Amino acid sequence: MIYWQEVQLHDAARTDAPIGYGIVQPGPYVRNGIPVVAIRDLPTPSLQNIHRSAPSVEASYRRSRVTGNDVLISVKGTTGRVGIVPVGFMGNISRDVARLRLRDEHEPAYWFQMLQSPQAQRTLQQAAVGSTRQELSIGTLKTLSFCCPSRQGQERISAVLSDADQLIEALKQLIVKKQAIKQGMMQDLLTAKTRLPGFNASWRTLEAGDIGTFKGGSGFPIRYQGSVSGRFPFFKVSDMNNSGNELFMSKANNYISDGQRKRMGAVVMPRGAIVFAKVGAAVFLERKRILAQSSCIDNNMAAFILDNSSADVRFVHHVLTNFPLGSLVATGALPSLNGRQLRSIPLTIPADLNEQRAIAAALDDVDNEIGILRQRLTKARDVKHGMMQQLLTGRTRLPVEEGAA
């Protein structure tokens, strides 16, 4: 029978290795020193790129040693981050991390998963004190109670959640691989290093001002803001963060009527214009979007309106995605872009409009594949979150194998 009970961390820890802070303050990097796990190394410390302290330092801090399957909890600054030490890893922990070495009746992988659950995170956050820099004391940490089943139940639950983690990690790695493939394609296709079959026309080297015009946005008085419907969406820089606006700007937080537009003198940017931030730190975020319909934009943004007879918007958008607008910003109090700088952006494009479209379509196909993978990743994360809500609270019980104790 698999039973559930409330267990204090103090009772879950081994008596020969009680819960405790790390006490190592890493000194200068030492190539062949002792690994020191800090908050930045969670959730899974790796021997690669980890800070190391001198062996002489490690000898003084034996109490902060960690070894395989120790569960780690950040207790200062960013409290509540959880990690687990890989088997075969030996080192120390910094003073911002606490170590939990579990008794034999507890499964480390389960506690690693359980302490990341929303319920456990709320418990950890509520126990932390401090306004500017939070801290979770060892005394408090020891008294915290968490719900867990018997060892058999812990093993079964952690196995299921670990499978979900493996799927999530596999999708993340596949996205990284696809992004690398796309980057290589862009470097080849957007420079004519590789030509698509059936195209051999020459390419032109010109400036952005030769194929379109740049227009700044309009002021947006507060009295006209807040409407959720109207003739024109009125986009702000923050609207680039809206879900669904990752490429085409289609969802605005503000809309205006044509009468309002005329009264405020706002300029309408046409469908297909490429928009981006032109003032402030947002310039360095390098976000370029395409308007899905005729729209207004605020005066912290600008639009690149193309001559559709000589340039394909998706091709040019791919080119601009590779061009850092932040490199045009002059050193000053407020980052900004001006029309002269924007018009002088160098471009190399096929003279044949059909080749531009074909290149854009090839890159779009990869973008679509990446988008599908991201959707799968989001779904996998949501599924795991739901599994944690059910399995780590006992609401849903996994079947017990026949003959299990």
C-alpha cells in the first residue's frame, strides 16, 4: 500500500548530514580547483563552466560538501530555486545554497520534483523573510512540512515526471538545432552564397532608402487610450510582447476610430509595413514585426514601408532580422534612431522579385517548423504542470503494481 504523510525537512534529512547552508565564499577562479555550486548552477550542476575554489579553501569547508543525489535549495537572494546533484559529482556549495541529503526511505528525484511544484514553492516563498534581499533560514527550513507518499510512490511519481522532463529537454534541444539550421540558411541564402534552383539573375547592393521609406509614429494622448475596439489598432512598443504578435502585429491593447485619428493627427501605416522600436532601451531588443493591417504606431516606434514592386516584405524582414539596429545608436543619454541612419542600412537583394519570395518561403518553412516545436514545448510544459498538480498532491494516484508492498 502506498501511503501519504506530511514530512518535515528535518525528519527527511539524514542525521549524519543535517540540512545546512553552504559556507564557501568562492575566491578567484582556479582551473583545477574544487567545484562550488552556486544559485546560477541550479537546477543541475555540471562540471563544465562551474566556479572552482582552491583545494586549500575546500579543506576548510567540509561541512558544505555535496555529492550525488543531494537536493539543493537556494536560500538567499533568489530563494526557492531547486537543484539536484548529479551522481558522480563532488564539490561544495556556496553560502546562498542549502543542502538536503535524504534518508534512505526518501527518493531524491521525487523531492527534486516536489520542491519545484507550485504548492511547495508557495511554502518556500512564504517562509522567506526580507524585503530587498530575501533569506530562508536553516531553522525555518527544517520546520517546513511537505506531503509525500512512501518510497515506492515517490519512485513511481518521479519516474513519470522525469520522463516529462526528458521530453521537454528533447524539444528544447531540437528547437536549438532548428534555429542553428535557420541561421546557416540565412547566412547562405541572404548573401547569395547559395542560390535556389532556377534563379540566376544578378543581385543588387543598395541602401534601405532605395526600396522604401521610413516613417516615425505619432503621439498618443492618454485621453484616447483604453478602447478595445475601433477602426485602427494603435500599437505601442509593449504590444510587441503580446501573444500572437511574435511576427505579425495583429493584437493591440488600444484601438481608435478614424475620427479620433484625425483629431490627434496620427499617421496610418499600411498593412505589410515593418515596425520596430526607435527610441529607448527597446531598440536593443532588436524586435522587428510586420503590420497585419493598416495601423497607427506611437512615437517610440517607426515603420519601414516598402516599394512592393521591387522588394518582398518577408525577404526584407528576414534581412533586417539579421541586421542589429542597435549598432546605429550613437552614445548618448537616450538611445534613438533617426531617418538618415535607417535609410543608409546596407542591403543586398536579388533583382528578381520571385527569387526574393522563394528565399523568404524557404526561411518561413523553417520558422513554421520552429513555431510548431515551440507549441509542442509549451504543451509539454503545461502537461507536466498539470501532472505535478495531480501527482504531487495525491489527487491522482498511480496504479500499484501487483504484489507491491
